[in-house]
Amino acid sequence: MMCHEVRQHLIAHVLGELDLKTDQTVEKHLSECDQCAAFAIQTRRDISMIGRAISTDLTAPPQMCERLRLSLSHECRPARQWFTWKSYALAASVGVLVLSWMLLRSGPVPINESEQLLNPQLVLATNVTHTHRPDELKDLSSLGKLAGFNVKVPGDNVAIGKLICAKEACLSGVHVVALVYEMDGQDVILYQARKGQISLEGLARMEVDGRVFHCCSKGPKHLVVWSNGERVFMLASVMAESELRKIAMRA
Amino acid sequence: MTDQDLARKAQKGDSEAFVELIHRYQNQLYRVVYRFAGSVEQAEDLCQDCMIRAYRQINRFDTQRPFLPWLMRVASNVCLNYAKTLKRQNLLEQPLEEDHHELFHTDTPESQAFARSERQDILDALGRLDENTRLLIVMRFVLGNSFREISEQTGIKLPTVAFRVTKGLERMQKFLKLDAGVIEP
């Protein structure tokens, strides 16, 4: 340890606040360096003098407790501490349990109207046929509840028909796009995209028959958003270029 | 009766139990507050504030823990708030008062006068520190607390306590040398 480093530690050394290893290093240096040793003696003297000047054996004035007694006679009973950390922890645990139970038991969670960001420019791509793969079907039920739709999960490899509704919403800070398809005249299924989870790297620009589309996708389970000033929503897994051409022609 | 018993009674609204509890620690409280505030009048008023605040918050006190550190935590908050108020009113730069009624253990009137002036210089240097540092140094030397204990009592992180106390003492050394006309190499 160099002299300037030792001097930085001298006050803590004098106060006995250094860890054992650093203290021993400082002590060793002081035994070998006369200048630092002299500096240490002066520091010890200063700190001792400061300590003696600040320390005091004053006693509280005798009337202090009497004055307190008098003040307390006008005080209300101390407020009951309902909200200790224990009660917060208990409330949080109960909240989590209730929420879990509600999510498991309840039906669809309605979208708060004030949270909705409905897009008036939405152009629906209708009459799209899509066959779901089994792994895509797993998430449908939970996604539907999240977006507030009544969802019946179809069986594997079900062909779906008309897109009847597309909805944009902001749910708990997550941007969600939901698509509802009509199936067999009564059932609906939906897809959603969470824009926050789609990486910008997935953005692609495509031009089909003079119309510009932007694609945003992250894997087959995520929605692709195609845009040409208006918006068209489709599923990534069905979005072959030939189908895109059909949609573009319709739009 | 233990501190814990008294604290539990106080939590149920027994103000006499609280007074008894405070009575046990009033000297430590008074010394810290007095050294921080610098005058008897201010110290007495601040002590009253600390005690009333402690009474109002007594239900936050965990009776499994010792009372003095908790009381000191309340006191440190009251003292720092008081200093902030003074700062807003530009009244902070008042010299700390020497406790004249304390005995100086020196022999002659001359040496007693010298010690008195030396002590006042040190208290002046203490008064020139910012309130946060001053409080930590006072807790160190009045209560004899370690950095760790100060950290626990004030809720300030241990490295911050260590830094503030050592830097504060360095500054005090410099003030004293400057006041004494010592030119540093």
C-alpha cells in the first residue's frame, strides 16, 4: 500500500473501523514509514481532541419528562399500525391467491373501455382460410380470456372461415391485437400479438402489385401486421406471398 | 419492567409507560440532539418533537428489537427535518454553543481557558459541516456508536456512513488547521 492510500485510511484506522486485513496492512506500513507514522500520530491526536470536544456527559433537564407527560395528556392514543410490513405481505399473498383463483375460475376478463385503442382505420381481411396446427391451439383459450372474447377452442387442424372482428387494445401496458374468426357459423377463435414482444428485426417491407406492406412477425404463433396506409391483419403462418397478393387485390 | 414490556403498554395507549421508557434514554437523546442543534433551548424543543413523534409512531416499533436505536432513528429524522427548515430560512449558519456548565478537567484557569477555546473551535468546525455529516459524527462521538450501528439507526448505508464520517472529520481537521493558521505543506 502506498503512502497516499494509507493516509486515506488513517481516520478509519484511528476509529477502529477498518476491516482486519486493511488494518494490518496500514499498521505494517506505519511501522516502516516514518512520515506516515508521524502523520498517523497527528491524526490520532486530532481525532481524539475532536472526540473529546464533541462527547458530552450532559444530563437531560429534569423538566423534560414532565413536559412530555403534559404534552401526551393532549395527545390522542397512538394510531394503530394496521399496515405493518407483515400485513402488507399478508394482503399481497391473499391478493395473489384470489387473483389466481379468479383467473382460473372466471370467464373472459372484459377489456376496460378506457384502455381500448380501437383503430378506426382497421381494414378487415375477410374470408381467409387458415388451418391451425395443434401447437398453435394450446394458447387460444387463455389468449381469448385475456382479450375478453368468449372462446371455444376448436379441435386440431380446423379450417376457419370469415374474419369477423379485429381489435386493438392496450391491456396492462401490453399492446394486443386480437382477431376473431367465425367458424361453423357460431364459434370464434382469435389470435393476438403483443407488439412489445415483437422484435424490430422482424420488420420487413414488401411491395405487392404496387402496394406497400409492412410485416411484423416473430415466429408462426405471432400475428403479422401488414400495412399500406390502412391496416390489414393476418396470421404469420398463413401469409404466403400468393395469399398476400389475393388480399392486396381485394383491398 | 423491561423496555419491551413498557413499549407494548405504550402501544396499547399507556402514555405513562411511554414516559417511563423515554426516561431511561432521555440523556442519550438529549446529548445527541443538543450537540446537533447547538443550543439548550433548541435541544429541548427538538427533544420534545422527537418524543412526541416517537409516541405517535410507537406502533411501528418492533418490540423484539432494542428501543434506543429506534428512538435514535426517529430523532435523526426530526433533527434533519429541523435542519432543512432552518436552511430554508437561512438560519443554519449559527455557531454551536459550548456547554459552559460542563467541567473541564484541567488544572489552571489559563489552561482551562485554552481548553475552552479549543473546544469552541472544534464545535465551530462541527457546525460548519452539512447537517447529515454532522449528525453522523455526533452519533459516533456522543453515543460511541460504530459505523454499523449508526447505519442501522439512521437507515443510511454502511459505506455512506463511513465515507461521510471520515470525510467530515478530514474537513474538521482542515478547518481547525486553517483557523489556527497552520499552513499545510
